[in-house]
Amino acid sequence: DLLKEFLPAKYESYEILDDKSQINFIFSRASNLNIDQSYKSVNNVAGAYNKITDRMIKIKELENHRDSEKIQEVIDSYEMYKQILTKEKLFDFSTIQETFLKELENTQNGLLSNVQDKFDYFFIDEYQDVSNLQAKIFFLLSSKKNNLLVVGDDDQSIYSFRGANYSNFINFKDKFSKSKIHEKTLTGNYRSTDILVDFYNKIRPSNRRNYKTEMVSKR
């Protein structure tokens, strides 16, 4: 919406592929991309494309894995896939974010200042499931006033297969000086009974956390 609002000449006619449409699109272009046309293979390739974009992985970083036929297929077809999307004025869920970030970083088009003038505050829920790409967008958008509120729980990160990186949540405070950070720990669990919460507190992973908190059942 923001791309169409502030850069209509470039993006007014673009359409977005949802997950299912993306897989069908890749399947229909499999011969152009020189990839296996089985549904399982196309589904895996789509997931790999998304993860490369969301994690902001450079294709050169994957070159050491060319011994894997599946990885080689992705390496050789990824850039072509993005070129076909651009030619046909299409986005998938990952490339629309990548494009938005690039346009925000373009100091000539005024997009960043326009969006910052439009919104005073930025609130991000489920922050443990943001990708590196999304985190960079959020920090850039909020850089003018530092009015960024995030909520999350790294123990509930479940979208790593889509490029989510829970370290963005754990290391969030490192992005700002301590004087600019206000932190509140949410320990009340309104969903589960005492027995479940006590069990969770005993078995929860703690080796990756910067801090430990004990949950308390409020049910």
C-alpha cells in the first residue's frame, strides 16, 4: 500500500502472489528456471527463495554448497526467478519487503521521509518471528523518533523455516543506547493452568536467553 501510495508510477500495477500462487507460478516457469517440475521440488525451491530473501543471504555465501544438487538448483535459478517477477510486475511476500527496504534506502525518492511523516509510532507484535529483512525495515522506519515498540517471546519462535530469526528479539536492546530503552517483562500467563506453567518453567530452554523469567499462571 505504501509503495503504491508514494511511488505509484513504479508500483501501481504490481500484484502480489500468496504462498499457493507463488508455488503455482514457479511450477509454470520451471522450464525457464531449469528446475525439477515435481510438486515437492517446486515447493522446496519456493521455500529456499523466500529464506534467501528474508535472511538477506548473498548467493555467493551458498557457493560452498554446490555439491548438493538441490542447493545448486536454487543458486542457479534464484536471480532468474526475481527477474521474471519484475518483468511480469509481481511480488511474492519476501520480494515485496525486499523492494520496500531498497526504496526506503533510496534517498532520492522521499519514501522514507513520507512514511515517517505519516506514522508517529511503530508497534510490532510477535517480534521473535521477524526476519533480518523485516528488522532492518523497522529500525529504518523508526530511526527519526525512535518510537518503536516490540512484543515477543523467543521461546515461541516457530517460523525459522520462513526466514524468521529469533536473535533479532534477543539482541533488540543492543541496537539502542540504554537511555532510550524501556523494558517491561510480561510474566503472567492467562491461557494455561498452574500445572502446565510450572512444568514449562522446569523444562524451558534457557541457554540462548539474555535473561530468565519465571512465568506465573493468571488463569
